[in-house]
Amino acid sequence: MGVLAGVVGASGYAGGELLRLLGSHPSMSIGPVVGSTSAGRRLGEVHGHLPRLADRPIMSLDTALDGRALHEADVVFLALPHGHSGQVAARLSGPGAPVLVDLGADHRLVDPQAWADYYGGSGSSRHAGAWVYGLPELDGAREAILTARQIANPGCYPTGVALGMAPLLRAGLALPRDVVVVAASGTSGAGRATSQQLVGSEVMGSVSAYKAGGLHQHTPEMAQTLGAAAGAALTVSFTPMLAPMSRGILATTSAPVSPEATSDAVWRCLRDTYADEAFVHVLPPGRWPRTADVLGCNSAHLQVAVDASAGRVVVISAIDNLVKGAAGQAIQNANIVLGLGEGSGLPAEGVAP
């Protein structure tokens, strides 16, 4: 049977992507599958793209916890809305507890005030404490993940932004001030809940901004991660956009450039940083990332240039928000902790056309 994996929040888009990838994992098998409003239904009713799992029942959380099904798993993935993972994690703690990978936001932020400012407002949305941050390609992160039992999976926008800009800040080629991010995401980034702005007739043929002006909940996570790379506190101005596609993120991140930095120097910095990484690809000069090229895979594509007239370095990154931005990265983290081979069960190439 190998490693037994439980999925909590199985009926959402991230939960479905976890199940899709786990279904082909050579060393993990799918254990308890847990949902809330979908409890009591079969997976085939919720995820028609997973015919091999169609007859699997979706358990309620209380049943899975009280009956010890989740406790008996080797790893449990928490694919829940913010404010809910912390409560589940508390019930799964203690000696012999499974490895926990939280795809939600509950355990990403170190600063409780940042959590209160961006996620607070209800009794269930209290800061749950920071876990090891699970972006393996960041400097020093893989070593911390290796010995962790509780891992905070990064957000989708922060993943693409950090992979592109963090090495440049660490090397001093980008300066830790006036960081600006403009990024477009597919509609699956908003989750599966229905709202008018996500209806097909509203989305098709239109790109729109939302939560602009520093309101998006991923803003403090970006500042936290980039500030750690720079070794100095910084602020991020973030404008997210909704694009007429189901999945994918294209992010443009810029910051003031060091006076001595050239386009060749910043490109070589990224290339050298990720030379041995299986899932981060720095494109040749002149080629720009496209969301179509990372569809369905756990890879990030990066490109960088210096805008000499504006005195800024500009990084473009593309990821699939449901894979490298969520489920794929979660499995990558679990692979590291469980010694399964970091890339096990994870596609590195996208799907085309």
C-alpha cells in the first residue's frame, strides 16, 4: 500500500487536483477522503474527471476524526478555506500524528497582526501559528521541510512571485523597496463557490482587476517571503486580475534595480539559482513565460529583464495555480518529508495544445 494519504476538503478544486495527482503517485495511496457539504456523496458526483475514484465515499470530518481514519494516515492534506485548517490540525496533533500539509492560509503568516488584518473578523479566523513554509526552491527551505511534521503550503500568487524575485533580492540585484506585483489568475483561484463575477458570461472575453489597493489576502505573505530573502522588511503593492481561463497565473513583479545590475547579470542569477531544480525553469533570453506552457504541471517558468529607463528589474513568472500553486507543491512537500523522491507523482511538463 505504501504511504497512506488523507485529503480534507476533497470536493474543492485543490482537493480534486490532489486526488488526480495522488491517483498516479507511485508510492502514495488515497486513504480517507473528507468533505463538508459533499459528505455522504460519491466522488464521481463531485469530480467527474476521476472515474477510477468515482465510487469512493466522501466522509464527514467528524466521522473521519472520531473514527480515527485520518489519524491512521501517514500524511493528511488540508485543502480548506482560511480559518478552518487550524481547528482540524489541533485535533490531529500529538504523538504519532500524521504529517500535515496545509494548502490553506492558516499557518503561513508569522505575524498575528497580519493575519488579523487580512483574514480576521470571525471567531473561526484566529491566527493558528506559523508552520514551516513549504516552498522548497527557496534558499534553505528544503532543509527545514525535510524535518517538519507540519507544513504551510504557500499561496498561489506568492509562489510565482517569490520564485522570481527572491533570488534577486537575496543577491542584492533588486533593492528591497517599492516592490510592485501585477498578476492575472484563472477563475479556479477563487475556489468552487458560485458568484456572479465567476459566471462564464461575465468572465469570457474580459480581464478585470479585483481586491486592488492592498486588499488581497496574499499581500502580507508576499511581503513576508520577499522580506526574508532580502533580509529587510519591505512592502508590496499588489494588483490581482481575473483572466478568462480556468487555471494558470502570470505574474509581473518589479523592484528598483541595483545600479550595477544588467539584464545578463539578473538572468544569470536566476539561472544559477535554479540550475539543479526540476520544477523551476529559467527560459532563454527573449522567450517569455506563458500560462499555456505550464498547464497541468508542477513547474514554474521564469524570465527577467532590466528596464534601464525606469531603473527597475522586471520578473515574469507563470505557474498552474492548482498544481505548483497548490496541490502539486503540497505533494512535493510531502514527498520531501516522507523520503519518497521529491518529484514522485508530479508532472514537470505541461499539456499542449
